[in-house]
Amino acid sequence: MDEIKRLTLPLSQEVIDSLRAGDKVELTGVIYTGRDAAHKRLVELLKNNQPLPIDVNGGGIYYVGPTPAKPGRAIGSCGPTSSYRMDPFVEPLLKQGLKVMIGKGPRSKELRELLKQYHAVYLSAIGGAAAAISESVTKCDLICYEDLGAEAIYRLEVKGFFGIVTYDTVGNDLFDEGIKKYKKI
């Protein structure tokens, strides 16, 4: 059985560079939520030389629109959304030190090249497991863009948030590896 790497955010560059496609990880620490509308606003701030409302340096963004919390819970269901929609907005955030992106589905070739250039990784969260994922969230605070509803940016404190490294800093691609293995069967 493969070992699960237990990591605490923010991550050092040494840790990021040690991760390889296929590695299973459990994250503890702070991650932020954000989808395409929020990403567009973040990039606009950077274009106008304004500071970001979140600290992405060494940290992570989870592509999710969480549902309201049930009584006694920090958050409602919080399953990943398709990540390709964020691709046009990623480079300015990578320049700010973003190191981990979490979502579902494949990303563009251009994005994969940016991960190599900026030494960052993309993790896949398990689609369809939104209720289970929510159990790893111990605290959820609205940070900004309340007008976006579930697509606002939230600060999540997580413990044992599971993901699989899908694209790493050297260009390995878990989707491509899976397809090659499937074709051999």
C-alpha cells in the first residue's frame, strides 16, 4: 500500500519539489477556496498593483463552491469543481507564490508548463465525495467577495484533507500515466 504524505501548509519549496504525480497527500493547515469569478477578481487586483486579500505564498487554493454548514459543522458539502476554468488566471497567482491548486479534471498543457516553471503542483480531490471532504474542514471563514455567494473566497482550516498529486514540478502527469496503463490492459 502506498504511503500517504502528511503535509502542513504553507509548504516549503523543498516539499513541493519532492512531490510526484501519484503521491497521496493529507493536508493540514489553511487553504483558500476560489473559483473562476473570484480568480478573475484576484487577477484584476494584481493588474492594478493592489494587494491580494489572501496570502497564497506557499499555500493552496481549492476550486470549490461550498454549501452552507449544517448545525455543528464548519462547512457543508465541499466537493471539487472542474479546474480547467481557472487556467487563464493561474500565472499571476503563481508569481505571488501559489504552490498548490486542488480541484478535479485535467488541466491545459500551458498550465502544466507553468507548474514546472513556477515549481507548483496540482492535486486532484475526489469528485462525488463532497460530504466526506467536508469532514476534514475544521473551520471556515468568509474572506471576501460575499456577493459571489458560494463562489466567494473562504479561508478553510483543514486537517487530513486528502488529495492525489496529479501534475508535479517536473512535468509528470497522472492522467497520462493512467491512460498508458489502461491501454496496456
